[in-house]
Amino acid sequence: MMDNRPQWGTRAGFILAAVGSAVGLGNIWRFPATAYENGGGAFFLPYLFALLTAGIPLLIMEFTLGHKYRSSAPMTFAKISKGKEWLGWWQLAISFVISCYYPVIIAWASSYSIFSFNQNWGSDTEGFLFGEYLKLADTPGDFGGLVPGVLIPMLLVWIVALGVLFAGVKKGIEAINKVFIPVLVVMFGIIVVRAITLDGAAQGLEAFFKPDWSSILDGKVWVAAYGQIFFSLSIAFAIMITYSSYLPKKSDITNNAFITGFGNSAFEVLAGIGVFSALGFMAAQQGVPVAEVVSSGVGLAFVVFPQIINEFPAFNGLFGFLFFGSLILAGLTSLISIIETYVAGLQEKFNISRTKAVAIGGGLAALCSLIFATRGGLYFLDSVDYFINTFGVTLAGLIEVLAIAWFAKELKNIQNHANEISDIQLGAWWRICLGVITPIVLGYMMFDNLRTNLTSEYGDYPREFLFNWGWTVAFGAIFIGVLFSISRRKQGGTVASSSKGVSRS
């Protein structure tokens, strides 16, 4: 019975929440460098192909699953087939791990938004980040005590995120996304407009957009395109299944998926324009080619961008604040969606109130996140992030597609459900994308990841450190998934009645 499940107040609210989940830190600090390193302008061809053959088809599949079964990810998979509940819990365990370290990056951005006004990081931005701010330990694996400058903003991030989740789907998640996403677009838009008027911006944009057509023949470029789409759209860690389970009965699923997919990609391209305009300016100031200043990830955000802000001709503090403010908003909307997955799962499994589920799930994650606020936090974050994405999200995505397309043979049913309520009709091409193209690409990505990580150590970290803080975390998530699925679900109340007539374990 649908009355028991919370619902989005408006279609726009759902789309903004889905886009808010998809638009995260990776859009700003991962996409520009990925595109540049994989053929520049030529990268957009495999990128668009990946969006249309994997990104949007997977979004449609997850939106339809959530809408059809109206449950959290574990219960959705349990309704599809009795033995598949573990897959949902595995995805929730992945989300839990990510929600433990994501807040610390938002905390860094919060600190840096304040530092921007006086450029507190000085001229040696790298030394400031690792030495003065993070107080980074000498050896990976050393905790070295909590860093107050990181801990305090991280606690504030948790207070905001959990406060929104306590407020519920409509009054919390929807309300905050209706404010945060438009503000994010305006803030980042101002940065982009200013960046493209800087000296050297044209060289930066030329480096970003200039196509290297020879790269189109390189398989690694296509894998990079699929990887970017896959990681960027919040696919395969239960978010989109959870969010779409709150949709009203009449919802245009396919249209929603296209809007979400293209909305996310539009922001990525906007980020690329802003970042490379700024990098071109920096290269011009230093009298070096753009290639020498290209960076991504933590280095781009917290080392290179402070250098760029130092060089700004005017209003340095304001543009610094806008940039780090954008990271905060993009990070928070993603973090809230990640936590919501296991809040919904705990509610249904143990038949507890939303308040209790947020307190238990969020509280435990907040406790675990203290690890990343220590002096060794950056090492832990780097290893956990790499392995949970490489052997968590990618592998879970592959198994999800195989489970639904090959083993449960559910694609036709999902297609029929989506077509009943959507303007854009799905056909055989959609089934080919999910049944053939996506499994082949994800399968190759997994094979390549395994081969790479078994023959060389990630980031030159000691093997024991990677085992403890990489492999163990990634494969521990699978173990947790199986463990939760075999524990008995507490019967009663709202959830049981909403799954009338469906067999479950």
C-alpha cells in the first residue's frame, strides 16, 4: 500500500534530488582531467556513447526497479528473486563505507572556504595542505591522533546531513536540494564566467577541447568514458533505487532518467570549462604549457586551485569562497543521498522508525568517520576510496546487471513497467545495452582492475596497508551484505503490508 511510503512532493523535487546525488565532487575534480587525458574533445564521443548505452539505460533500470517494487535496495532485490537480497545489502555496505570518508572532504572544503578570504594557505599551498592543515603523519597506517581543524568542520557536516535526513524525504531531502542545486549552478556559473575572461583561458580551453582523434582507437579511452559515466551517475550503490521508490504512482520514468543523465553531464562539461580556463590562466602566469599544471582530485582542489586563487587579479577571496562553496554543496547533496540508502534499508529490515534508523546508521558512520579526521586520515581515505570504488561499485554494478538481465531475466518486465507510464518507449536496443554492452564493458573493467592491482601496488603504499585498508574494506562489504541478508527481517507494520503477495526470504 503506497500510502505508507514517503513521497516526493513534486517531480522537480525528485529530479533535483537525483541530479544532486549524481553531481558530486567527481564532477568538478575528476571529469575535467579524465577528459583531457583521454583525447580532449575526442573523448566526448565515447563519453556520449557511454551515457546513451550504459548511463541512461542503467538509470532507467534502477528508477523502474525502485518505482515498481517501492522498497529499499535489499527488499527490491529480494522481491525480484528470493536469493538476491544480499546484493542490496552489499550496495548499502558500499554506501556506508563511502559515507564514512565523504564528510571529511566536505570538511576540508568548508575550512578552505574560510581560508579563501585571506588566502591563509600562503604561497606554498602543498606544504600548507599536508603540513599545517592536515598535519599528515609520516607513515601510512599511523593514526597519529585527531586533527581539530578537520574534526570540528566534519562534525558540522554530520550535523547538517543528519538534520536533513531526520526531517524526512519531502521536508528534508527534497527541500534542501531545491535550494542547494540551483545555488550550486549559479555559484559555479559565476566562477566559469569569470574564469573564461582570464588571461590564458583560451589556451586552457583549447587544451581541454582540442580533439586527439587517434585516441578513439584506444580501448582504455572507452573504458575511461564508461568509468566516468558509471561513477558519476550514482549507479549501483542503491541510491537511485531508493530515491525512485518515493516516486508517485504516475511518474514518467524514462524522461526523468534522460533529464538526470543529461543534467549531470551538462554540469560536468561546465566544470571542465571552468577548471581548464583557470588552469590556462595559471599556466600563463607561470609561463608554462597547460599540460604542466593539469591535476585532478585532492591535488586539484586543495593545492592547484588555491594557487590559482592567489594569482587572481581581483576579488580573490570571493572566488575562492565560491569554488569551495561549490564543493561543499555538491558534496552535501551526494552525501545525503548516500546515507539515505541505508537509512531506508534499516527501516524496512528491522521495522524501526526513520528517526531511529538515521540515529543508528548515521551515528555509526559518523563514529567511523573519525578515522579520516586523524593525522593519517588522507592515507586511509585514498586507499579506502580507491578499493571501494574499484572492487565495490564497479563489481556491484556488474553483478546487478547480470543478476537482473541474465539470471532473473527481468528486463522485459522492467521495460513493460517503464513503458506503461513513460512518454519515451523502450525497445530491444535498451535490452541490448543492458544485456550485452554494459556487462562486456564492466566485465572488462573488472578484469583490467584485478590485473592491475594484483601486479602492482596502488599508490606505492606498503602491501600490508593496502590489504588492511583496501582489499579488506572492499571485500568486507560483500561479507556484510551476505550477513545482513541471512538475518531475519522483523515483521510488522508498514513495510510488510506494502509487499503483499510477494515471496521473500
